[in-house]
Amino acid sequence: MNTLAIRKTLVAAAGLLTVVCCSAKEPSKEFMEVDGPNVRIMRHEDGSSTRFTRTPDNRTLTKRKFSANGVLTMLTIYRMDANGNPVSCKIHDGNNDLLYKVSYGYRKTDGQLVEERMFDARVKRMDPNSGVEMPIQRICYVYDAQGNRSAPIVINLLPGKMFEEVFGEKSTAPGADPFNTSPKSQPVNPSAKPVGR
């Protein structure tokens, strides 16, 4: 891979994993605009924006990240399950070149997200022992007794780089649902019961 392609990939990957909801450590200057029942636009402090569009059946969520001057920099298309949880996504750069494929794994007992696996869409990395495609990164989560998710446990399988150097963020999950208008979060599994009951 030539130097320009590597640089382009790293720049794309750095903007790739923008989390929908920022940490509550500092007040955010981001705000969400409603543009119809299936479109939300998040305006960022730096002038960039993210446009979320969902299909009427809630099975596809498309996230388009635009620079401050309106140029598309990242396109992510999520496939959702019946509960609105991402099952997989494909991440494209601003030129619509497919960069990454991601799959999401949930615990069968309560539907909590436990793992994300990211695969390089340009270069298949095969396990020499099993012949199975290997992810370039795994993100795992554990939960406490109250059902609170841990910080992401990131396993970067790319040799020679720290995760933050390559991807810039810790998760590909879309974060909070930009279409959820209720202030109280809904459980991932609607049939879930509080611990101890």
C-alpha cells in the first residue's frame, strides 16, 4: 500500500468511529435537529455535522458525517434487528469506498451488546490455522449486577499500532438512538427484568 493510501486510510479511520453521544465530562455544544420523522441532524462544535436517516421500518440506519464546509467524509450503514439494535454495519469513506465491515454480538439471555468485530473490507486477513477471516479489532463489554455496561475493552489485532492511533475512537456502535424522544432509556431487551426480581 503506498504512503498516500495509508495516510488516507488513517484519516478516514480517525473520523470513522465518532460516537453519537459524547462523554458528560464537559458540556457539549452539539445539538440535534429534527428534519421529519426519519431524519436527525447533529451539529458539532467544529461546524461539522452528522445526518442520521432511518428507513420507516427501522431496519436500516444511515449515518453521514459532513465536514464544516459540507463535504461528505464518512458514510456508515447499519442493519438493525427488530429491537433497533445494530446487527452489522458497513463503513465507507467520503468517496463511497468500502473500508470496514462490523458485526455486533449480543448476549442471548438479556440482549446486551457484548462484542463488536471489525473487519478490513479491502484486505482479508485469514487465520493461517483455521482459514477463517480474522477481525482487525474486537471490542468487548462486560456488565455489572445493575446492567451497566463497562468501558469498551479494545483488542486491536493490527500489528504495530495502538488502537487510538489507528481508529481515534473506541467503538463503532451508533451510541444513543438519535430518534429516541423519551428521556428515560429503554432496555435493550424489552422482556428484561431488574436484577434480583
